[in-house]
Amino acid sequence: MTRAEAIKQALQNLRVLDAISNPAAEDAESVGQRLDQERARLTEKGLCWWDADAIPDSVAGAFCDLVAQRCQTLFGRSYDATGAEAMIAGAKSSARVDEQRAVYF
């Protein structure tokens, strides 16, 4: 999923945009800023391993939920993304398991 697709999905989650329309430039800019902030927050927590324009399908829905939650006051909507961060953490742990070696004494 690209950044633009994530912006559109977040607006759809908030029911600000239908499935056919494209976001207004102002809305896309506002949501894009919050998307970048959310991505930075997840990066600081070690939960973001993807490029801005290459959001993996395994986390795209949860990430868009977090972005929609961050944008809810901007559009006067209510959105709950409970569990979305845990879904991203679960996807990371299964995708990025480092090999460990046992040490015997």
C-alpha cells in the first residue's frame, strides 16, 4: 500500500470519503501530516519497518486504523483503533524473528 492509498483508506475509515471519490487536496495534506506523525511514533517504538510508500499488507489495515484515530478530531468524527498497535506488533514479531543460538555451560 502506498502513502496515498493509506490516506484514502484512513478517510474512508472515518466515513469522510466514499470508495469512489478521491480526497480533497486539503484533506489529503492534513491526513498525510498525521500519517507521518503516526509512522514516526511507531518507528520510535520499534514497530515500523517499512518505507513510507511500501506499507506491507499485513499491517496496512491496522496502520490506517491508527491514522484514522489520530485524525478523528480533525474531521469531528469518532474512531477507535483499539488493538491496532498490537496487530502491528504481532506482524512484526512473526516477520522479523532473529535467529538465536543456545549457549550451554
